[in-house]
Amino acid sequence: MIRFHNTYSRRKEPFRPLVEGEVRMYTCGPTVYDFAHIGNFRAYVWEDLLRRYLKARGYRVTQVMNITDVDDKTIRGSAAAGVSLEEYTHRYIEAFFEDLDALGVERAEVYPRATRHIPEMVALIQKLMERGHAYESKGSFYFRLDSFPAYGRLAGLDRQGLIANFRVDSDEYEKSDVRDFVLWKAHKEGEPSWDTPLGSGRPGWHIECSAMSMKYLGESFDIHTGGTDNVFPHHENEIAQSEAATGKPFVHTWMHCAHLVVNGEKMSKSQGNFYTLRDLLGLGHDARAIRYLLVSQHYRKPINFTLDGIGWAGANLNRLGDCVRRLEHPSGTGENGRLAEFTRQTVDAFYKSMDDDLNSAAAMGFVFELVRELNSAGDRAELPAKNAGELQRFFGEVSAIFGFALGSELTLDQELEGLVANREDLRKARKFAEADAIRDALLRRGIVLEDTPAGVRWKKKV
RNA sequence: GGCGGCGUAGCCAAGCGGUAAGGCAGAGGUCUGCAAAACCUCCAUACAUCGGUUCAAUUCCGAUCGCCGCCUCCA
């Protein structure tokens, strides 16, 4: 049985989808005003792990990830660049998908864009107006906080406290209560706007997620995720808008991941302490190692991000890859009963850990214990094909769940193969210095050679 | 100020009532070309501090110290 930590109850709860065998989830996506940084990708990679795990557990998954392509930052950015909003956001949307591909993130089923769902948002706001949860003021529309008594429950904030602590934002929109949040912003000179039954203007941020999630997943769905900084006010506001409009429970399980921190501080654009994926790849780091780093630690704990950490992750991945490669060369006959039993126990422990709120760190610990057992057995030539087959199946599952692409073949082109053959000749002639020079040259091209009793093998450097 | 979280070996990190997983680094060893790669073995009387509950606490409770997040756009 899978258990997930639900932010709404602040507890781990048994996970039961609303519809048997099917999970509908909404994952808050990027605002496309700039390249996403590696901290942002922690969330997207974790959500990918969640998605992959649910699939591995037999669920049919429908994932929706919004793309916020109209807000203050995108508007400011496009104005500064002197291009249309559409043109401006387009390049960052492209870049976002390139980065997702580099990190091995599976595509969600739907990537709705805010600018393509204005009518849905308008309809939702109208519904809120009809039900007395919203009001108009100088062409803008606001959600009336006092009309929704459950407000603040997700974030654990009480409404009185909100009054005491609320910092009034500096915009000139007029609200009847400072805590009320904007649903629709009246047109301002120089800003993009849409002509709608509400008048001319543009949507507020929160309304898009309510409108688009309900459009694609229904008025009630299973899982909604984001970084912990989305809990308040974004998710709190989503609940208010959605439930006030439909009168139904909006989301069953709210899940939030912790941040990436740098020297103990949250990685963020405003602090300037961030790396984009592009930065890191440009420095020669491996995308798979970055993925490993992000996904191998528990999602509700902050990850202290360092460049050394990527190296550490690469070493882990390397050990895993070597082990999987080893399974292609079984030894011994029959079945190694002890290893078979150890394998069964590990598989069991692995899934138990993952079932327990996606405890990937613990799960990987068990995998590495198995790696050691399997290597030991292999060293003693007690790794028969029967065991190797079972192990391959398990590592295949681990690979699919974590998105590691373990055991993917590296085929050399003719030139490289020629170099390897050359080196073998040099070694036979005991010209080791020249042989090593070739090996080093290959290493610089990301290929590691391994001289084994059974001949030379090669692998990709991680 | 309000709410929430964290503090485990040189580093990263699980465990959360029954006596410390895993990885990196380090030290030995195997194989080998006294090479590379790989593999194996070893590596915390101890879980921020101080009290309390308990037969038993890293795990529960309380206090203290330190760090972080949210309360404002933010994954």
C-alpha cells in the first residue's frame, strides 16, 4: 500500500485514487520568463519520479503541467526585449522542454498554457461572481476571502493572523480587504490584454491553475504538487477559488517538495545563487548525474546543492551501471539460492521504501546492498544466468522508476573501434605508454576502457 | 512576531522505542602492464546540548543553542 504525505493533513496517508487504478495529477509548472534553474528542476524531476512510480505500481496516470506564459515577469521581460509576449515566452518554452529531455523527464499528458485558456478562467470568475465569492473594483476582480471560511487551512495560517501580518502590495488595484487576492487585472496601458465579458484585462496568477486543472482533470482529482513555496499563497488560493466555485473538494492529496539550498540558503533567482541546467552542462557536468542527485534524496528534505555533489552522484551512477553491465556476463550454473533470496528481500525492501512516501534515499540504500552481494557472487563465479536474469529485471524496474537508463549500450563508431584495436596491438607489443595515450584520448571523449581477463570493454564516463 | 521544518561519521544521507542502512572520500587487499578501470574488506560506544518518561531513546516529551523555509513573485 502506498502512503503519501499530504500537506493538507500534515500526515502520511494511505493513497487511494478517486477512480480505481487511475491517478489524475496536476503539477505546477514554470513561468516562462527565463531559463529554469536547477532548483526548479528539483520539483519537475521529483514529479517525474512520482509519475514513474505510480505507473510502475500499475496506475494509469494523467499528468497536467501548466505553463504560465502571462504574468508580471513575462510581460516585463517581453517589453524589455522589445518583442511580443508570444515571441518572448516561446523561446523559454522551447528551452524548458530541451532541459526536461536532457534530464530524462517523461512528458506529461497535457501542458496547458495560460494564454490559451482565457475563456475557461473568465467562466470560473463569473461563477465566483454568481456565488458571491468575488467582486469587481475598477475593472479588476477579486476573491472575497471572508466568503470562504476554510481559507488558510492548507498553509496552517489563520485568517486573523493574515490580517495582522499582511503586507499590502504596492499595486494600485483596489481591494475591499487587503487579504483579498486578484482574479482578474484590469487593462493597464502597455500591457497585453484580452477583451472578455469581464472587460479588458488579463488573468491573475492563481486562477489559471484552478481553471486548467479542472478542465483537464475534473472538479476533484487526486494529486496536486509543487515546491513548498507554493503552499502559500498559490495553493491556498487555488483551493479557495476552486471549492468556492464548485462546492466540491478540489484536490485529495497535496504534495510539496523542499528546496534546493546553496550554502544553506534557498536557491533562487532573486538571491542570484543559482545555476541553470545549461550552466552546469556547459561546465561539463553530466545530466544523468544531476538527475541522480535530485532524485536520490528524499523529496521533503532540502538538498544542499554543490558541484561536488554532482561528482558524488556520478560515482553512484557509475557503480550502478558497472553492476548492470556485469549481469551481461553470468558465471556458474544452476541457481545461487542465497543470492536469489537476497534479491527477493531487496526487491521487497525497495518497494516498501518507495511505498512509504517515496523514500528514494532508503530505497537506493537497499539497491546498493544488493550491488555488493551481486559483485561478491560474481567474483566467486557464482552468478548464474538464472540469477542474472532476475537481477536484470529488477535493475530494469529501478532504472524505469528513477529514469536512470542503466545498462544502455554504448556502441563505438569505426574510428573509435579502430583506436581500441590499435591500443590492443600496442599492449600486446608491450608499448604501454602509447597504449595509455590512446586510452587517455578516449577518456577525454567520455569513453572509459576496462581491461578484463575476458578482453577489453568500454563504457560511457559519467 | 505567527506557522512549519532541520541538526546522525571528513562530506552527502536513511532510520524515528530494542541497541547506528547506503554512497562519496580515506586505508588495506584482489586482478593487472609495480597501469587504468573494476571488485572485496575495513572505517560512528554513537545520533546539537541539557533534563524527563521508559526495562530500553538517535527515535517519545520539555527546555536550550544553532540553521533554514513560508507569511511578498518564487519549484
